[in-house]
Amino acid sequence: MKTLIKNGTVATASDIFQADVLIEGEKISLVGINLAQRVGAVDRTVDATGKYVIPGGIDPHTHLDMPFGGTTSADDFETGTRAAAFGGTTSLVDFAIQPQKGALRQGLDDWHKKAEGKACVDYGFHMIVRDVNKDTLGEMDTLVKNEGVPSFKMFTAYPGVFLVDDASIFRAMQRTGGNGGLICMHAENGPVIDVLIEQALARGDTAPKWHGLTRPPRLEGEATNRVIALAEVAKVPVYVVHLSAKEALAEVREARDRGVYAYAETCPQYLFLSHDNYEEPDFEGAKYVMSPPLRMKGNEDSLWHGLKQDDLALVATDHCPFCMKGEKELGRGNFAKIPNGAPGIETRMSLLWDGGVRAGRIDINRFVQITSTAPAKIFGLYPRKGSVAPGADADVVVFDPEKEIRWSAKTHHMRVDYNPYEGRVTRGAPTHVFSRGELIVENDQWRGKAGHGRFIKRAGPLAR
Ligand code: URP
Ligand code: ZN
Ligand code: ZN
């Protein structure tokens, strides 16, 4: 199958130029001028006049079909990857979980089963490590070397569920020094947060906003400082996930200025929402219960600055949807029982274009960098993914900078009964989405199929 995307403006992380793009089979074969006159007959032509042709988005932080506190995240690999595609994201990296007292292998097998035959776009896995011992350290080597899973998430939060102590984190970090993997850290001081939660509940402060107020930004800053220190002593890179607070960003910046390989991602919710959302009437604030929490208004300015300066390497979603009905509701009368997480897999690209590029906060190259190229490079998918270049997978998005979307739970494709951006209008959205040469979204119509998405074995991060 040959597809010609003609008359578009190709935008990569470094360049913008007028060019046609030829897709043959699963790959981009040519990027050049006037290809229609040079390549002969094609099976399909897409006219991209007035549109950008960009690499498909890569979301390196999702939780599909994930059990959490007696519930399970609402999107599975079929509904989640389809929603991702509608939003212009053509690859994602989801978090497999080591079972309590179980082996990493078991967690990996579980996640392969969840995804196989269901995923509509390509995917990889990180592994959440909750128990560091001789066996799991050995398994980490195997995952990096043989299984294409070179990244691991560990937590300084959620005591009794995911938290691991500093010594365990340090041992795992040292191990990645030998095997070339990357440790991703959820950095909040969980034990101290638990004291604040206990005290709030004892006072009768049970509303959703207390989720935010019991997780102060200083405790994200402290944990971020700590995990960077551990990585520095272990002499390995570290990647801080879902960074929300300017206090944590300051720690990353300070370390990077000293030459430490500290990477961090933020998420759209920390750029476009704030603590004010927790103050919404009734129980509506529960929609925004996630960890780390939304921060006070003004904090987002620091994050945008960090994105411009590359102290924040990219924007992931932390897509972890729970319905209000039957799930978030479990925390009525006790905010600590509200499942943590929010939807975002579909909204990321349009929010960042509208609030980033159109608002003049970032340019188009930086948009491509933070949504696709940087995740590809850091998480071992580059150059197969993350660029519009001959030889790359034809994961390509034709992006109309003028296309408007009014976001609503009634029309979005995520399997969740609310949208955190309900009623918000964004300008800039995909019209055509290709995954390895297959046209899977065409002008809001679904053309893809479950099972098209493949597991991608990833390499270790590029920069060490
Ligand atoms: O609230 C969140 N972020 N839920 C998903 C789990 C995690 O910590 O990333
Ligand atoms: Zn986390
Ligand atoms: Zn997460």
C-alpha cells in the first residue's frame, strides 16, 4: 500500500518545511518536494494543504486496565489506545505492575495479556517494581536485555501499596548503572502525607480538596531532591514522572545545571488546571483527585518556563481514568478513598497546541519535541518513532491548526463519564492519523482495528 501525503508542512523537532511524504507499507519511504510527479501511481492521496504533517504523539505514561484500590482504571487497551489515536497519539508506554510478593515476569505476562489483540496503536511497557531483592534485581537485567522493557517505576509515595525505601531505590538505581535501564520516580513523601491525611480526616476535613491540601508541594520538592541525590551517588540518570510543583522543578533544574542526568515530565493537568478545580461544588472536585495533586494557580507559569528551558523534557498524560459513578464516588465522606487518577490520553496534543503553540508559549518544533521526539529518545523508541524521516515507522499525523474541538464527556472517545476539560474549546487537532502506514483516524471517523497495535521492544535511553 502506497500513500502520498501532499502539500503539507512537515514539522519535526528541529525543522519546518514544505514537503510531501510517501508511505510505503509500514514505513515512511520518501520526504521531498513534488513527489506526486516523481513516484508514479499511489493507492491513496491525502491533501494536507494548510496543515502540518508531524510524527505521531508518544505518550510515555499511561495506566490502562490498571487495578487500583479495589477498582480498575476505566480504559482498557482497546478503548484507551483508540482514544489516544483520536487525539493524535500513535504510541504509548504503559506501566506493568509487579504483583505483591510476585515476580516481575508475572507482572509483565499479565500486561502482555491485557494488551495483546486489543491495542489499536503500538505500545511498550515500563515495569513498576515494589519489592527489591536478589531475584527482582536479576529480573531487571533480563527485562532490559531480553524483553525490551528498559525502564522501571518506583515510588516514594503510597505506603503499604507501592512505596519502597531509599535503600531499595538506591540498589535498583545501581543495577541500572550496569544494565543500561532507567529508573522513573514518583516523588512525593508518602509517609508524611499519610500523617497529614490522618490528621485531616480526624478533624472532619473529608472533602476532595483535602486531597490537594494534604500533599503540599514542599513534600514533592523534598522527594525529588532525594531521588536525584540517590541517582547522583549511584551515578545513573533518573526520570521524575508527573512533576507538578515548582518546588520539584527547582530541584531538577539545579541538578541539571550541575550536569546531572535528571529528566522530568509534566502533564497537561498541571498546565491547564489548578487547585481551584478542587473547590468545585458538591463532590465535583473528586474528578481532579490524582497524585501529585493540582497545584495553586500561578504554579503553571513555572512549568511552562521549565518546558521552554528543557528542564521539563516532555509532557505525558498519566492517563488513569476512573468514572465518577461507582468509582470516584467511593470517596464521598473520605477523600482518601477516591481512586487517584484522571483521563487525558485524548486531550494532550490539542491542549498543548492550543495552550502552548497558539498561546505563544512554545514553538511548533518544541511542540513536536515534547509530544513525540523527546519521549522516543528517552524511552528507546527513536529513530523508529518520533520523527518524520525516511525509514521511520509511518506513525504520522496530519494536524489542522484551525480545527476546533469543544471537549465533552458526551463526545470524547475515552471510556470515562467525565472530561476534566468539559466545555473547553481548543483549536488545533488531527484530521488524519496513521499507525505504521494504516490510516486509523480520518476526519473523526474510526478506521483502525483492535489488535493492530504491536508491542515494541525498546532500547535503553540514548543519553547517559
Ligand atoms: O493519581 C495518579 N497519578 N494515578 C496513577 C498512579 C500514579 O501514581 O501515577
Ligand atoms: Zn505516580
Ligand atoms: Zn501514573
